Amino acid sequence: MNTDIAKLYHIAQANRRTILGLMSGTSLDGLDLALCHFEGCGTSTKVQLLHFQTITYSIETKNLIREVFAQTQIDLGKLTLLHNFLGNLFAEMVLETLQTWKVKPAEIDCIASHGQTVFHAPKRLHQQPNFGNATLQIADADQIATKTGIITLSDFRQKHIAVGGEGAPLAIYADYLLFSSPQEDRILLNIGGIANFTYLPKNQNANQIIATDVGVGNTFLDYFCQKYFDIPFDKKGQIAQTGKLIPELLQQLFTLDFFEQPFPKSTGQETFANAWVEQIIQSDFQAISPQDLLCTLTHFTVEGIWQAIQKLNLTESTLYVSGGGAYNTFMMNLLNQKIKTYLFDHLGIPAEAKEAVLFALLANETLAGSTIALGNISKVCMGKISLPN
């Protein structure tokens, strides 16, 4: 038997696993690495976060990704090269981080790599009758497995699409298995480049769980901070809170078709495009100050979240927030004026680590052969397996 397959068989049979989750989101901040210890699977899953680290991308790497990210026309050669480049980069970051943590690669059962989303295309957005839901993540897992010597699971979203889903959001699985509570109805909100949440009823009925994207997160805020202030993001919302809300601009932003579409739904920067906001500004709001723009865009994110909560009749729930937006004090204060709001850290996992932990959990479920049906998605194991040799 192939020695890697024999090792995979042994890992799959075990009740305990050490898995390194990797996440690179639409905000393009960097690579999140979460080293997790799992016991059991399914509703019996117990997880301990051993280490967490975010490695920020260089300006050059961010620019390389932006050349192919969320664009309908790209240089196919650049995409092909970037696929392997990011796989190698992730592998280097893994090895460097493990060395910092004083953890040997042989101590890791597997890596779970989300990859880097470059295009997300659910059918209700592309509306091409001959094509179904689609999404594309790059960062070749064979490069990761070969360079690190660690079995790697990747490309999780494709199986979700294959069984009838949109490939997003996938947070529902970790949310349900790890963070349901019989004491309260919970909304677990992630504000990354895009904002999405999972609703967990306190009766813990899996059929009543809702997982959906709800609008833009930090995408526009980060872009215009870079454009007008030459900084990567508005730390704590300090710039936005010095501006004032422009109601006319906010109203125009909400004319986007996305907000009229039924739940659940998924989206990306293909819909919430920086160029779309710039076109609106150039057409009708040329005199707006950068501070007023950031203030209004922060309200746009918050109002998109709140509208979804209202439409789904979830206003009596408690909101727990993860992602970069959780550290935007101005944004969090606006949310807290509408609904009881806490940092995700209150649930035992640091807010910034949640998504990397999610993909480690999905790998654990696949290795264990555990399948859970949630919503309209049939029982499914996600992730393709790359062997080191």
C-alpha cells in the first residue's frame, strides 16, 4: 500500500487529530493559520485551539491577487502562475510558522487549506441558463503537501456546489457543531470582505438553521482607505466616525439587486465591486469628503446586516461578531445600537481565528466520515486530498 494512503487510513480511524487550518479571505489581508486539536466528530466534536497566527501579505502579493480577483476578464497566464505561486507561498508560511511554534511537521495529521477565492459565481447572479453555480479558489494543495510533507485537504467549496449548494457560506457547519446553545438564539456574524451570518436557534433544530451572506463587509472601507489615506484599513473606524452619514448615498447603495433576492444567498466582490461605488460617487457625489464616504459606507455594512436580521425575524437573537469588522469600534457601536452584540471571543475562540478553525473542522469531519445535513444541502464530506508523495 502507498505509505501516504496507509497514513491517511490511520488518521481517519483515530478519534483524535491535530489539524492546521489555513484561511485567506476576500479582504486579502494575509494567511490565517490555526493549529487545532480535535476529539470526536459531528455533534460530539471537541476542539482546542493550540496556536493561531496571521501572516500579512506583502504589497506585491496583494497586487498579484488583485490582478485576477473578482474580474470577468483576466490574463489566464497570470492566473495559472498564481495558482502554483500561492501554493508554494502557503507552504513556506506553514513551515516558518511551525518553526516559530516549535511544532514539527510530523506532529500535524493534516492541513486544511481554503485557498484564495478569485471568483464566486452563483447561478442567480450570472444568470446563464446553461451553467450552474460555480466558484474558484486557487493555491495548489499539491504544492502545499509536497513542500511541507503533510497531507493536505483543499477545495472544500466544490463538493458543496456538486450537491446543490452555492459553495458559500460554509461557516454553518462549524457554527452548528461547536457554538449552538440551548440557552439563547444566536447569530454568528462574520464581517470580512463580505458579511455573512449563521442563525442558530436555541431549540438546536438543524432544519431551522439559516446561513447566508448579507452584504458587503470591509471591502469598500479598505479600498477607499487605501485610495484616500494610503493606509490598509480604518483602524477602529477612527476616520469614519469623524465623518457624517450621507443619507442620499446610502439610499442609492441599497438599490443593488442583491438586497431584493431571497435568503439564503451568497455574494462576493463580483457584485460589491469598488468600481460600482466609484461610479456612483463620480456621477452624483463628487463633492463628498473621504471621511463622510467612510462613515456612510460603514453605515451601509451595518444596515445590510440589520436589514437581513429584520427580514428573517431574528431581532431577539444575540449577535456574536468575528472577522476584521469585529475590531472596528465604530461599526460595532452602530450594531450594538440595534441588537445585543458581543465579540466572538466570548464563545471561546478568538474572532480572527474562526474561519481557519472552520476549515480545520471540515477536514476533521471528512477524515472521520461524518456527514451532517444542514438546510437544503444533503449529507456531504468536503475537501480534496493531496498526498505529499
